[in-house]
Amino acid sequence: MTVLGLSFVAVSIAATVSAFAESRSPVASIALLLTGLTLVILAIAHGPEGYGPGQIPDAVVRVMVRIFG
């Protein structure tokens, strides 16, 4: 959930900047941002011991290895 949430946050930040640059309403990108942040918070809160800031890159790498390895 953490990696998916972080992916949503990254995409939503880019979409929000794009929306403001093109004078559009960033409603969808803000909804995606809130969804991503919710996933990250849920993953951190419901993990057996939670994630520290130093453990997040390792979690991303583990997911990438599972997908591509």
C-alpha cells in the first residue's frame, strides 16, 4: 500500500502543477493526492511495526523487484 500511495502522490503532484500551468481546475489531481496520502497513512498505521523514513526506499525496491524481477 505504501508504494502504491507514494506513486499516486507523485503522479498527483505532476498533474496538479500541469493543471495550474494550463489554468484548469485540479480537482482530479487533488483527489488522487488525497487517495495516495490515505494509502500511505493506512500502510504506516497498520503495519506491524510501521515504516520509518529510512525503510521506505527499501520497500519501493522490494516491490520493483517483485514486479520486474
